[in-house]
Amino acid sequence: MPKLSTDTVTLLDGDIRLTRRSRSRAWQAAFKAGDRLIRISTRCRHLDDAKKRARDQYLEYQLRLKNNLPIVSKRFVDVAATCILDMESQLARGAGKSTFKEYIAILKRFFIPYFGSRHINKITFSDLQKFSQWRNDKMKRDPSTTTVNYHNGAISRVFAEAEAQGYINRSQIPLLINKGKESQRRPDFTREEYRRMVEYLTIWVKAGKKGKACDMRHLLRDYILILANTGIRHGTESMNLCWKHVNMFEDKGQMFLELSVSGKTGRRDIICRAGTERFFQRIQTRCRDICQMTFEELLQSKIDKSVFRLPDGTRTTNLSQTFQIFMKHSGLLTCPRTGLNRTLYSFRHMYATFALLNDELDIHTLAIQMGTSIQMIEQHYSHLTPRLKKEVLTGKRYDFNPVEYREEITKSGLKLDRAALNSAVTDDDGIDNAVPADADGDTASDTVPPVNSEPAANKSKSLAEMAFDLFDEGKLGEDGLIAALGADKSGFELSEPLLQRALKAVGEGRLNEAALMRLMGHQIV
């Protein structure tokens, strides 16, 4: 039997040992609870007090063992840190879910600051209720049900880790509830709003200054048009898209453009609307490292490079900010039906709306294409019911096999013009103004205030007239007007009405003589 030091005292026939280290005045207690050795500090300097404290702790641990309660618990911050490391490791290996990024951010921003050093087995339902109020105050709003679901998912992983490690029993995990507010209808575009947005987008791009700012405008234009014609999610799905994920396939003599995207629901293959390949081609022509290939050669090479990048090869994270600037200039930032500002995500909702209204896709087919559930489609697009056949939202739902699915999408105008695939694409190509899946007919809900309070007749104006309107309003400078009109390009000719407007601007001192000469340069003999 080992000889105990003079600073060691035993209790309860040796079940408890009290020791005092040379550098500490407090007595330490050690005992076994089942197969686990427990070491604690009694925090007592006097031996009699330390003995009482050690006995109490020993009996408490034996009671836990008898009642099948965790012997050892951990602080919330420690368990959460373990969860975060595990999720980061899975993401680094490419095995983690995309929601892990959200969970990590939520744990760091909300749960760890609030629960921090509290033992995880001491967190109760009442504590979670108090946390909800604290979170609402921190966010300065009531979160939606979707947001609360993400938060519940994040803390559930922490409780699951604690249970797996024996820090908490299942019976001790508090009930998670969701009292978030119902999701609002999301801001989107009507057919007419989309047309006006695209028309102004062309002018805005041409009016950009040279350099990175101009490159950003060109990239944003094609990015918007691809989002609107595919329904992919802005963010993870779009920004992780590489050229190796873009594919063409032939089925029954028809060519289709297919994207393999990875996002919140995992990887899936989607079919692009006809004409979308031209926007990809336009991006290709601006990228110096791949512009020498034909489009088919590019896709066949399976290059592992990002699609959405600037001509110098750099990836940008500022497309959302550039989009907000553009939308403010266009006067279309706020959706009149929801009162909310439009975002790049609005094009996904527009895609779904047009697919239901015009293509009359059944919900199952649309859910496959968009990587979402039937329930989410019904939840977010039930406001379309008056304009849909009742079968669209509540009728038959067909489970297509891959062959049937491709036959179905063929009807929706998704096949490509193979002859045009490798033809040159320029910024002057008339490929922007086609509205994807135009909705048949208009309703009173489609009526919106004209852009910048201009007359409704604007929808029939030419791009040149719109450019002059912006110049007259002071929203476009001389260089921007000349660029938007394409005055420096060969073959340009200013019409008589626009020439009169230019001369009037000179007379009012808004246009200088040099700019007028540039506008008239191709008319001077």
C-alpha cells in the first residue's frame, strides 16, 4: 500500500483524499465516482471545513451516479468550441453542410456571448426564453421563423455534443420552440419592372468609367441575367460556380446548358433557360486567360476556375453593394408590393414566379430545379393562386425520373441554339432584353409607379431617349451620355429629335461644344 505524504488526509475509509499543494493554501479533494476519478478544490483553508466540503461533494457525485445523471459537466463555451472545431473541420474536408457556416456564426455572435461560462447541464427552458428576448434586443427586431430555425439548429448541435460526451442527459435538454414571426412576401420583379431594369442596366454599364468600376458593372449585368434565368441562389451556389460545373448535353437532338451547383441543400444539377449561354460567353470574352477558346472548348476543358470573376482573374465579394448602387440609380430599389428593398436574391423569386405563371410547371418540377421543398414553394408563392390554375399549387405532383424530367423542361424553352454557341459575343448583342418566362397577361397588382416618376410611356422609349432623359435630369454626365449612346463607335448617327435636344442642352449650358462635336462627329462632312 503506497505511503501517504504528511499533507494527505483520508476520509470514509480512504474513499476521499484531501491534499494541500505547496503553493496553495486550499485543500484539494480526490475521489472516484464510478470509474471516473474526480478532483476538486474545496476552497477551504481549514482542515475541518475542507473535510465537510469534501464529504458533501462526494455524496453529491454518488447521488448523480445513482440517478444516472452526468458525473461531469462542461461550460457552454467549451462544448460550443468543440462543435465549432468539428464543423470547421468537416467544411475544410468538403464534407460539411453549407448550414455549418451559419451555425458557426450564430454560436459566436449569440449563444457563446450569452451562455458563456454557464454549465451546459444547468441551462433551462426559462434561460432560453430569456435568451430569446436578449437576442431580439440585440437584433433590434423580431427574427423570422426561418432565422429562429437556424438558431435552434445551432444550439441543438451543442446539446447533442454534450450528450455524446456525457456532460448532459437527454432528459436535461430543454425544449426548443419557434415563436419567430411569419415570413413576409419576398421582394421580386414584375415583367414590366424587369424590362425597365434591364434597359437601364445596359445604359448604366456603358456609362461606367474605365478600370475596375467598369469591370464590376459588366460582371454585375451578366450575373443578374444568369440569376434571373437559372433561379440559383445568390451567394454560396453562385459564387462557388466554376467553369468545370458548366456543362452542355444533347437529348433527342436538342442541346441544353446544365449547371452543377452546391448550396444549402447539397449539390444538384439544374437546366438554364435558352439564351443563358450567351451571358456565360460574354463573361468568357472578358477573361484574358480563357477568351482564346471557343465556348465548347472551354466547357470540355473542365477548368477549375470561378465563373464570376473580373478580367484580371480576381473574385469579388462586392456584387451586392454594386447592385444596391445600381438599383438606387434605376429607381427600382424598393418593391412596391412588399415595401422591402430588392436584393440579388429577388431574381430567384422572380424566376419561380414566372415559371409558375407562364410555364405552368408543377411544384415538384420547380422544387427539383430550385433545390427546395414543395412546402417552401407553397409557402412563399401561395399569393399567386388567383393567377394560377388550381392544379399548380394543389393538384397533381409527378415524381419525374431523369428522362421524364428532361422531357418536361424541353417544353419550357430551355433548349439551346447550337449554331450560336461558338459565335462571337459582343456587348452590343441584343440578348439582354428578353424577359425570362414572360408571364401571360397583367393584373392590377402589376401596376407600379414609373421609374423616377417618369410617364408610363417610358416603356416604349429607345435606349438613346432614356439616356438623354437621364442627362436632362442631371443623373448622367457628358461622358456617360456619349458612352451610353455609343457616339464614338463607327456608324453612329444622331437622330434629328435627339440632335435638337443636344443643341438645346448646349444653349442651356448643360452640354459643352466639345461634347456636341463628339455627338455629331459622324455627321460632319
